[in-house]
Amino acid sequence: MSADELRRLSERLLACARQLAPLGLSSGTSGNLSARVDEQSFLITPSAAAYAALGPADLVVLDLDGTTLSGARTPSSEWRMHADLYRARPELRGVVHAHPPHATALACARRPVPALHYEIARFGGPDVRCADYATFGTEALSHAVLAAMEGRRGCLLANHGLLTAADSVEEALSLAVELENLAALVVRVAMLGGGVVLDDAEIERVRQRFERYVRGERLDEA
């Protein structure tokens, strides 16, 4: 990637980072985002930094082993789960980790997000799993995230928050917003005494229709 391309990627990553607070996904300096640079490296937000004050030079480029390739700041303490996702999932190019209230509430209850709404299909299956608890920034947490993310584009982190991943950091941010919306729906439906969960076959039909929609195909019934 050329210097100009890396700067443009940095600007895109920062634009997404600055939306975390306005979108209600995180407060203060919490949360972290990354974007794949190439097969062996990625760009990540620095540790304990206010996103509004950051510039492209404040971001850090790491290889998949966590070695700093460029940047003077300390990378996010959660760099490991970003690195391991990029290593395990070559199709991923952006990751968002945040602590929005409803998703975090479900994560503290260690409950997955069920298919109460068909939008769950955006995440690749009939639910969004909750990863097992492990201390933040540890290899154990990274392993738990990899397991919960198998076949999915998002998960909850027990007693912690959420994580989403996609083919761009912008899409990962969009998924984070959607996951928080779905979590809020779960909480509200529980207040009504429970809801009806869509079956796996319906979610697979919706997932396939989403794929056709993204490709620009007509969605007329056969």
C-alpha cells in the first residue's frame, strides 16, 4: 500500500472512530477500531486516546504478531483480537469493538442475541453469540472471540461489550449500530414477556436475499 493509500485508509478509520460517541456506541476513550492494510498488517487506533483529537499520524500499523511497523503511539490494548481475526478470516478488512449500553447489558447477562428480527441475518446466521469471559487484552479473550465469531460478523463479549467485523471498517461500524439496535430490541421484548424467534430456515432465506440485494439483483419472488 502506498503512503497516499495508507493516509486515505487512516482518514477513513478516524472518521469511523469519531462516530462511536455520537452513535452511542462508546464513551470517553473506550472502544477501538482497525482496518486491514494488507495480508500481513493492519492499522489500529491507539490506546487511551480521545478520537476527536487524533490525526492520521496517531494511528499505529502492526503486523499480525503485534509488532509495530509504524506509529509512535501505543496500540490499543485489544490489538490481539483484531490481529487474530485478520489472520483467521482473510475476507475481513475492518473491525469495531465498542461498549454500547444494550449490547453490553446482554453481554453482562451472558445472553446471545436471538432471531427476533430478520436483520440478524446480516451477521451470517440465526443468532449473535456471546463469547466466553476473559480479561481484556488477553490471548484468552482473543480465542473466545474467534470461537464466537465462527461463521458470523459480530459477537458479544461477556461482561464487556460487542465486536463486529466486515469487508470494510465502514461496514463494521454499520454492523455495530445494528447489533446495538437488535440488543435494545431484545431488552424491550423481554419487558413485554418475550417474543417469537424466527426459525433457522427463514433466517437463511433472508441471508441469501441480503446477498442478492448487495449484488444489486432484483428480489422478486420466483
